[in-house]
Amino acid sequence: MNQKQRDELASGWGDSVQWDVDMADYSTLRAGGMADALVDVQNLDELRNLLCRLEELQVSCRVIGRGSNVLVSEQGYRGVIIRLQGELNSVTRLDEENKSGNPVVIKAGAGCSMSLLVSWCTGHGLTGLEFMVGIPGSVGGAVWMNGGAWGHEIGERLQAIEFVDYSGHLLVVPVSELKLLYRKLDLKEGDLEKRIISSATFALSPGREEQIRVRCEQYLGRRRGKQPTGAASAGSFFKNPPGDSAGRLIEAAGLKGTSCGQAMVSTVHANFIINTGRATAADIVALMQQVQDVVFQEFGVRLEPEVEIL
Ligand SMILES: Cc1cc2nc3c(=O)[nH]c(=O)nc-3n(C[C@H](O)[C@H](O)[C@H](O)COP(=O)(O)OP(=O)(O)OC[C@H]3O[C@@H](n4cnc5c(N)ncnc54)[C@H](O)[C@@H]3O)c2cc1C
């Protein structure tokens, strides 16, 4: 952002803007370059107004959730990173009376953490999203990525998404108009780029709280056994190629434990790149490219990153 854009944004948004932000603090990889600015918005009106203002100023922007699937490159992000807070973190049940046996519809703000959503559902005796437990993202990030685990994807429970485009217009799109792809959500007509999901509605079923809790514990237990715990990572770094597993290919290529600077291919799960200390975004990208090259040489498969590099 140039100085004029900074001055214009500061007038009106001054109190909400953090300037020259180290994005390592906002990524579960604990690495990343600098962003020109970071703004927390507290409600839908603020989000719409901010997007309009940025459009007028011709300033680029990206939204992040919990930063568990993004890495800001070493060059940094020239523009504004937006985070959804306040009212955009809430969860509400839309149909208080559900006597007919229909699914129960809930609405979750895109900024809400997945762990909060799953525990809210558990506490309200609603089943259907337990498989998402342990995914350290936000509702918006999970929906954007069509995240999932154990053979399920969040899109299975999605009813509609509400989003705001970069001109500040609000739209609600039912799931029938969405394409639920592997680790990607899109519109059947048009595309979701340059749109920020503000909330999502999910169709769930009534269930017994105790049983839901037990299922969550089982999923968490399976995770503990298979993934590196305690290490900074972004979960699976690469998408699984059709009919195969990225982790299997990386392991078979003998890459477990390979490092670049302080970024390392996990010895526990080959599809996890972990930050063993003070890895930079450049270390992580260099290791990513090395993994891609070696896997391609060995098996002729080009792995595509699941982690988004901004
Ligand atoms: C230990 C660990 C385990 C993981 N396990 C899994 C797993 O089992 N399954 C799985 O799917 N993922 C997994 N992940 C990856 C990650 O947690 C998920 O992809 C998560 O859904 C990302 O959410 P986020 O809020 O952190 O998104 P971010 O990383 O902040 O953003 C990811 C992308 O989503 C976009 N985005 C975020 N919010 C919005 C919004 N409101 N509107 C539009 N776009 C948005 C961002 O611009 C970015 O492009 C794991 C990560 C870790 C660290």
C-alpha cells in the first residue's frame, strides 16, 4: 500500500487497523512474511463498509480465519488482511421448535472457531459435525476449503452460505447452487474468488449429548495417534492426488525428516511440514518445492499444495 492509501484508510478505520503486521503471529505454522495492514471487523456492516472502502482505494485484501491453512510468503502481503470477530463469531439455532423430525438448522458466523461450533452443537444435542472436531480452523475457512476428515466433508451438512463481495453486496446462496469439490468450494455459476463468507447454515440432527461427546473423543483419539502433536504446522500440506495419498508418496520417496532451514517433513506424518523452531516462509516454500520435485521425479505425480500461499 502506498502512503496515500494508508492515510486514507487510517481516516475512518484508524482505531481498527494494525500496520505492518508479522503474519507469523497469525498462522499455525508460526511463520510468514509481513502484511501491510490487518483489520478486525466486528459485524456485517463493518465488513461491508471496509470492503467498499478498500475497493474505492484500490487496495487488495484477503480474509483469514485461524490461519491454519495459509502462509504469507517471505515477500509479504501488499494490502489488508481481514479477520472476522464479534458478531461474526456467533452461533444460533434458526428453528427453535423442531417437532416434525426435520433437520435442525443452525447459523454460524464465519469467524467462529470450529472447536466452538462443535462444542456448541454437542451442548445443544445436535449431531452431524463431530468429524470436524480437532480441525483448528474457523467456520469460514472450513467452508471455503470444504474441509473434512475421516471420509466426510463439511459441505455434507451445509445448507447455505452468506457472503459479501468486494463491492459490499450481501448474497445468500443455497447449497444447490454450490460446487462441493475436494478441499474447495465454488459457485456453480461464477466463482467465489473475491468474496468473503460471513456465515453458513448447517442442517443437523437431534442426538444424545453423551453419545455426541463420545464420538468427538473417538475422533480426537484417532487424530492423536496419526498426527504430530505440539508441532507448528498447517495440517496436511498437500492435497491427495486422485486415488492416492500425498503422505504415502512423500514417505515412499524417503522424504520423512527432510528439512530446509527449520522447516521439516514430519517424521510422524509425511504430509505435515512442521516448523521446528524459527522456520521462515522461505524455508517452508523451499521444502514444499523440494518435496514436489522429488515426488514428481520418483512417481510422476505433481503434488498440489492444500495450504494457500498468499
Ligand atoms: C493440526 C492441523 C490439523 C488439520 N486437520 C485438518 C483436517 O483434518 N481436515 C481439513 O480439512 N483441514 C485440516 N487442517 C487445515 C485447516 O485447519 C483447515 O483447512 C481449516 O478449515 C482452515 O480454516 P482457517 O480458518 O484456519 O482458514 P485460514 O487458514 O485462515 O484460511 C484458509 C483459506 O480460507 C480463506 N478463508 C478463510 N476464512 C474465509 C471466509 N470467511 N470467507 C472466504 N474465505 C475465507 C482464506 O482466505 C484462505 O484462502 C488442519 C490444520 C492443522 C494445523
